[in-house]
Amino acid sequence: MFRGFRRDKTPNQRKEQRPARTTWELLRILGQSMDFETQVLKNPHSQQHFWISYILPLIDFEIVQKNILSYLLYSPIQTLKDIEQAIPVEDVIVTSNVTIIEEKLHEGYVLIQLNEWANEGVLIKAQRNVIRNISIPEVEFSVVGPKEAFIESLETNLHLVRKRIPSNRLTIKMLKVGSLSKTSIAVLYIEGIADEENVNTVMQRISDIEFDEVIDSSYIEQIISDNHNSPFPQLLDTERPDRVASILAEGKIAVIVDGSPHALIVPTTLVEFFSSFEDYFLNWYIASFFRLIRLFSVAFSILITPIYVAALNYHYEMIPRDLLGTLVTSRREIPLPPILEALFLELTIELLREAGARLPTKVGQTIGIVGGIVIGTASVEAGLTSNVLLILVALAALASFTTPVYKMGNTIRLMRFPFLLFAELWGLLGVVFCFCFLMGHLLRLTSLGRPFLEPIYPLRIADLKDALIRLPFSKQARRPKQLRPEQPIRFSAKKANKKKDIDE
Amino acid sequence: MNKWASLLLVSFLIVTGGCVRKSILDDINTITGLGYDYVAQNKIKGTGLVPVYGKGKISNATYTATSTTSKDMIEELQHESSNPLAKGSLEVALYGERLAKKGLIEIMDTLRRDPRIGERVYLAVVKGTAHELLEGNYGKLGNGIYLSDLIQQNIEQRDIPKTNLHKFLYDYYSDGKDPFLPYMERKGNKVKILGIALFDNDRMVDYIRQNEMFYFKILVDRYTEGTHTIRIGRNEYAAIKSIVTDRNFSISGPKEHPNITVRISIKGVLHEYSRGRYSKTTKQRIEQAFQKELVKKSSKIIRELQSYHIDPIGFGDETKSRYRHFSYKNFYKNYPSLHIDVKANVTIIDSGVVE
Amino acid sequence: MQSIPERLKISPFLVFFTISSMQIGIGILGFQRVIAKSAGYDAWISVILAGIGAHLSLAMMYSILQKANGSIVEANQQLFGKWIGNILSILLVLYYTGMVVAVLRTYIEVIQVWMFPDLETWVFATSFMLLTIYIVSGGFRVVVGVCFFSIILPSYLILTFFYTFEYANFRMLLPIFDHSIFSILKAAKDMTLTILGFETLLVYYPFIKNVEQSKKWAHFSVFSTTIIYAVIAVITFAYFSEKQLQKHIWATLSMWKIVEMPFIERFEYLGIANWTIIILPNVCLAAWCSSRIVKQVANIRQKYVLVAIAAICVTSACLLKNRNSIELLNDVLGSIGFYFLYGFIPLTFIWSHILHKVRKKA
């Protein structure tokens, strides 16, 4: 299960340079890079020389000036211990461990030595933090509800979650992954609610990762997911800190990767990909209605063009007689067989979407309008496609965008093509046959070892309260059984459901 | 790697070997109507009706061929057609009167056996030839849809009892029932329903006239929304609408020679009354007149059926369901002499918005 | 004997789905004609009788398996000794494989007659067996998942039968008991092939979490399928006249021809396509059972056995060329099933009972 690039020692690591054994050696290696600087200063009081080394782009000069140099130069300092005491920075380490020194230098610490060849030195934190401001969520936008989204800084992200769960049971485990990137990864869960086995599995899988450069949480997602060959995402990613806080309270686990504005949620299920977080901000039956609409639109989006191809190719008997005339007149001039017609239009839509996604926002919008209107109308007028199919394909594309999770939307659009091919091959029979394959695949999928189709299969009636529909909060007194939470009850259901008599 | 390669090979084989013959909608000619006519001994003329879809209008094309059996009729018709003919969306099948009198079941075999043909196909007997009827031009939607709408409308709201391919075959194969079909004729640019053709097995023997169809439908089927006008006296007429009917059989006596009573109950709304005030007494008068007429006409129809030795009403089946170890043979031996009574009960529920 | 790890076991209520999805297969498409042949329109009584027989047989199976505390392979070994027991188990492998072939080939026949006359048997058989291998190699839980969905998803098909009421004449079912007991019993025997399928329990028994609770679900499952069969039989008898029914090989499919919805003029094509989902667990569970027995008896990896069985099934499906041979296979399988359910199982039941008593005393 843990094959791939985890576990096995990659050869390029062996080829790497022999790790530095002394600090002097380390500084020499680092010195090969032009942005590494070492300065020699002299304290006028004690006549002591200091060797200050740092990686220039990582440190904040203001901190160095104010908090370090001013004390180094103007107080009587003799030993490294003196420095530790004199400097008012929270993170000051005295060490001779070369590995720690190397690591810390790369995190934006300044190394101060009393002697150029000395192994021992003081590490002082002078990190430069270039982060953007917290912005509104763009992928998972909601009309009502909080408008904060994660950003690329781990500390800020943790802050956003922590402030929503001010509890000492919220536990954060830190890991470092990536032989080059040394990316920090935080695993968040609530002690006493989250299942320990799940936590252990996540920790195990992340610490098993062998990869050089981990850029984003989606790297982690792809590496630790159960089935690498599945088109379905098996971990849910979100940019909303409120969503993360809410799933933590359910007993799930969140993984936040430094440098990535997306948190990962594990374990997850298929239905969760079709629930938008906004569902919880709306009244329960409105939310349920929208969930059902989404479910329907997914089915519609996948099946409508295949059914069109199947019916036109093989099952003309099924078409209602009043529709027959419309279909025949719209198709008669068209030289292409239904499958090519459908593929042509589907690919056009994909093209428009891809072009729209790659171009800057303003140009992208124009492309959408131009493509949708001009190409659509023109291809019908030119007799390349029938207008009935144009309507169907456009609707199907629209329906695929109702999926709240971007990655799932992509999967759904991709899934249309095997269905189309099977519809071409065996008509409706082929569509159902392809559906059977899909069903088998989904049944085999697991997320962190837990069945992906829960709570539908294995059927957990209690968990259906927040799956295809969302029942009111008073009915949500228990955490999902599927997560095997250590503390299944969220609040007293009795109190929430207490009925009042008339005029009480 | 080997696994993937072999999987690829298998899927390639499936895609290449798995193709089945297509019938792409715009590359076929869908037959919506079929007509059969008797030409000579063992010679049948077939007519296929194909809609030609134009902008906002559907026109008709017909193909004709003569052959010995109905099985290769479609293949014969194929000789004239530019695209393959497909009979999956057949709406109506028409039979010429002469052919109907010789027997239909052999010709019907293709319709019955071919899974592509629906069970809701309407069958009808044509006075004259089916060919002539199909050649006409009726309405904007094309002849096929016109004919099936015509029959459907008359079943739902007028005097044709429920009928289609399935019903015909049900009655044909049933021991205690005989089939019937609508009987129609071309009148210029329209088609008119003349009555109900009665069958002895698969051979047409006679037909119920148009003015008796109302009573015939009450006997074999039930009304859910019918209309009927009765004459009460001189210049005194009452039109009744929203008629709902029901019929019940009570059967007594020995199973070879039972006494059968048909109880008919009718409910309706007075729609139009030709003379003066409508009161409780007139209501009773209308009801009684209706009842009398109903008993008279129905008994006449039943007597006629008995004399032809046919049973479209299904007295045989009704009797069978009431006796153990029933023998259809003995029952039908005595059928013409059976005593069949009709009793009617008419209720006028409402008299519209005016008193 | 290795015990089954807890995470591979299924909840007791899922037995409901494994049993009913196995029972509902190709039989339901055309059993009406067969049973009406001998018992006329009293045949719905035979359906209920066959259901009662199935209940008895199921209860005996549970008893045998509970005493053996394992699958039929262990039971056979305990009751008949290692050699004879294993031979009996191998015969079961043939039986289950035969079931796969019969179901698959009959379904292909239906497709060839109703939809695609020129569909090559080997193509569909190969694709279907590939799908089966894919699902079965996911393990028993996945197979049960397929069973579950094959009941849930097509359950809407039941509603379509209401369309036939417009043309139904329920009077024709009267008078009840117009046929002799003997002919009704004969029809009940003819019903075996249709009601068959729950004997797969013999193999997956060790995979059930709470056996005592599952009994209730198993019996409830047999009960519901019997009711469904009886209802469909009654509706069919009302819809067709007796001689007309004899002309229809697949009466259930013929009934769909009358279904007409605003967006679908002819329903049977959708119905036949949908039937793939119903056939799937039949093939998957039977293939799983036969490969599982081989694994237990001969200690060969189930993966390889599965592929071999799939290959055998494809080959034999292709060898059955026409309807007569398919019908022959179905008849043979039906009578084997009959003697299996009402001969082998009761005898084994009595033998296990005696042996159990003797061993207790000793």
C-alpha cells in the first residue's frame, strides 16, 4: 500500500554531498551560495570578535539591527552564555550540533560564533515573514458565513483554526517532510474525540513520505491517498478555516501544510464532496434541497450526453414520438455520427473551460462568452452539431460546476468520456455497464482505510442525517459513527428536542 | 506491466469485436403505419407509412409491395426506400376489410414476435383498402400520429372500448373472449370511425354500428368520461356528460347453462335539456328513459352477438371464474341459447350551474 | 482453519441483501410461463410453497453451519471425512460455476433477442467477467456492496408494474385451487431455479458478524423475495390470458412493453439495460463462492482461481450456441438445485444432528 516514492531510499540522496561534520565545514558549503553572508564584528567594550552568519533572503534586517546588533555591540559580552542572556529574542539556542545549525540557518536564524573555527554557536531567530493578508475564500465561496480563507503561512493558518477551538484538547502534531523542502506539516485533531487509530495512520503515512520537494498540500494528498490510480480525490481539501474547525469537532483529522492555502481533511466520504459548507448556514430543508439538486446535477452531467448518444444510435424506439420530429430535423443536416458530434461539443466545452482557467480573470470571462455564444451558434448554423445536443452539453457543463469541490468537478467531467464510449459501443446497456464499473470502483475505494461510500455502503442509517440531506442541528447530536469517535455524543439530544406545550 | 498490456489488448478486442449494428435516428426511415390488403389467394399488398420531417410540418411517404407472407413484407418495402426501414416506432397497423374477413393472426405474427414493436400499437380494420387510407393526407403531424391520436382520443373520451395490440392478442388467446377492433373509413382528407369490427377468433364477422357503440362500450369496458344524448319524448332531448359507468355480472345456475345478469350502473351530469324547467320529476323521467333505452339496446347487442356465436364481452371468462372445473366447450355449445339479462341503474348527479 | 479478521466481516443485516440479490436474477424474467404450464393460474400458490421450502432449507443450512462453526467446506470435512468432504465441496464449485455460466449466458440471450441480435457472445461475456474479476478481487465486502446496490438501485422497477394494471383482469385468477395439489407441487418444483441463490450462504457464513441476528434477516429476505415473486406472478396472470402467456418466454420483459412515460416511450430497453446491475451480484457472489471453496480445499491463491473460473465461464458461455442448449443448462441446474436444497441439505442436516449428539455423548 505504501509503495511509490515513500520508503525506498532514492539514489539521488546517496549522490548528495557528504553531510558537514563541523560547523566550519558547514559554513564553507553554505558560502558557495552568494546569498550567504558572514560578517566579523568587534565589541568595543570587551574587544571580543563575533562571526555572524546568515542566509540573507531569509532574515529580517530590522530584527538583526534592533534586537541583536545593538546588544551585541553595546553590552559587555564575553561568552556565548552572555549572548543568550543579553539578547531579548524569544528563541535563542546555544548548540554545537551541526545538523541543528544547518536546519536553523535555513529557517532564518542568525548564527553567532566567537571563533571562526568553533563548533559551538548561538542561533538567534530573525525570520523574515513575507505573507499576504488573509483574503476571502475564492474556491469555496459562500454568500453567508465567515469570509476568511487559509493563506500560505502555517502559523497564520493554525491561528485561524486555534481561535475557533480554544480548547486544550486540540492537539497539533508537527512533522517535517521533503529532503529538500523540509516542509512543516501540522496534523490537527481533538484529543478524546478523534479516533486514535485514524491519527496514527495519518502520522504513519506522512512520516513515511520520501519526496524531495513538497510544495503544496495536494502533493501530500496524492502521496498518502489509498489508491493512486483512482480519478477520485480521496482526501477532501478546503480553504475554509471554519470548515476545518467544524470537521475537527466531528472527530476528523486535518492536515495543514506550510506554504499551502489548503487544508486536507481525512477520512472523508464521497457524499462529503457534494456538500458545500454553506449548507450549514442555511435552514435544513433548504440545504437538503440544494444537496439533492447537486446530486441530481452530477447524475445529469455524467449521463445526459451518453444517453443522447445511446438513444440516437440504438434506441430510437424509446424516444417519445413528439420529440422524434425535433430530433430528426435538428440532426438531418449533420454529417457527423452522434458520438463524434457529442465528443466535438464536449471537447469544445472542455477547451473553453481550460482556456478560461489558464487566462487572467478578465480575459477568461471574455473567452467564456465568446466561446459559448459564438462557437455554439456558429457550429449549429454550420451544421456541425444539432441544437438539441448543444443545449444538453451546455446544461451538463453547467451542472458539473455545481459540485462544491473543484477536484471532484474535474473528476466528474472526466468521467463523462468513458460513459460516452460505452454508449457508442452498446447503447444504454453500455451506459449501465460502465456504471457498474464505476460502482465497483467506488466500492473498492477507501479513504484512510475507511470505506469511501459510507454512510450509504456500509449502510449506517444514523449517519444519513448529514449525507444526501442535512437534518436540523437538533438531530445532529451524535458524531458520525463512521469515524468511530471516542466520544460519540456532541450535546444532549434530549434537551434539544424537548417539546413545549401550548402557551408555556 | 504485462497485466496492463494484456488488459489493453482485451479492451481493444472488445471494442473492435463488440460493435453492434446501429440504427442512427436520422439514417433510418421509421415506419409509423402499416397497412395490409388482400389481393388474391396468398397474396398480400403491404403499405408502409413513413413520416418525412420538414420544417414545422411532417409530410407522408408511402411504400407498397406485394408478397405472399407478411414476414418479408418489410424486406419487400425496403426495395423502395432510400434508408433502412425501421418498425420500432410503429403507431398503427391497418387491415383491409377483405383481409380481416379471411383472418388476421398469421399476418399479425410479425408484430407479435418482433420485440421492437410496442404493445401499445393500435390496430384497426378499414372499410375498403388500408392502402387507400394511408395514402391520404391528414393534418400537420403526419398520418401516423393523426391516426393514433384519432383512436386514442376516441378511446379516452368517446365510444371505442380500450384496444391495442396487447388487448387484441389477450382476447384472441383467451378461451372465453373474442377480440374486436375499431372500424374506419377514409372520407376525403379525414378518417371517420364507423364502428367496432367484431371477430370470431381472428376473422371479422360484422361490425357494431356507430349509434350502438355507446352501449357496446358500456358492455365490454367502462366509461370514465363519456357523453350521450337520449330522446325522452317528442322534441324532448337530454344530453348527459361526464358519464361514469360500471358493469357487474351475476351468474347462477348450472355451469354449462348458467343464467347471466349484467348490471350496469351509470352516473352522469345533465349537460343540456331541451325543454323547460328541470325538476325532480324530470330528473326521474330522464333517468327512467335512459334506463329503458339502455336495457333495450344492450339486450339487442347481446342477442346479436349470441346469434353470431361470438363473445367480445367475455361471458365465458366471467363464468369460468365462478365455477370450478369449468369447460369452455360445453359453455359455448349452449351459448346462443343462454338467458342473458340486462339491468340498468342511472343516476344523474348534477345539473350544471343552473337550476 | 484460519479465522476471518473482524474488519472483513459484514453486518448481519447485509445478509438480507446478499440473499435476495442472489435470488433475484434471470429467473424472474420468465418464470411465470414455466409455472403456469403445470398449475395454470393457481401457480402463485406454488410460488408461496416454493418460498416455504426455501425457508426450511435455509433453516437447516444455518443449523449445519452453526454446528460446524465454519463454511460448508469445514462442515463437509467434519461430517464426511477429509476425502469425501472435499469431493463434495469440489462438486459445489462446479455447481456455483454452472450458476455463473447459466446466469451470464441467459442474460446475453435476452440481450441478443431483445436489443442487439448481432452482439457477439464472447465479447459481452469477456467484458462482464473482467468486471467480475475487478469486483471480486476487491474482496467479500465489495461483493456484498454490489449485492446491496443491486437491490437498492433497481428497486424502482417494481413501480413500473403498476402500469400493467390498466390492462389487468384479476378475475382470471379465480377460482383458486382449480388445479390438483400434484400439479401445484410440480409448479413449485419448477420454481426452484428462480428461487435458488440463497445457498451461497454455505460459503460466506463465516464472514457474518453476528450469526444469530443474521438468521432473522436471512429469513426476512427469503420471505420478501417470495412475496415479490408471488406479486409479480399474480400481476402477470392478470395481464396475460393463459394461452397468451405460454407464447411469452420472458413475460416480465413483455409486460414492460406496455409501460409508457412522458419521456420514455418504451421502457423495456431501459429495463433490460438496468438488469445488468441485478445480474452482477449473481455472477460476482457465485464466482467468489466457487473460488473461495477452491482456495479452502486446495490452498491455491484465490486470485488465480478466480481468473481461471472466469476463463472457464467465458468459454462455456460461448459454447452454448442456441436457446435449446441454454434452456437445457437452466433445466439441469434447476433440478440439481432442487435435489441440493431438498435432498442434500436435509440429509446433511440429519447426519450432522446425529453426529453432534453422538460426539456430545462421547
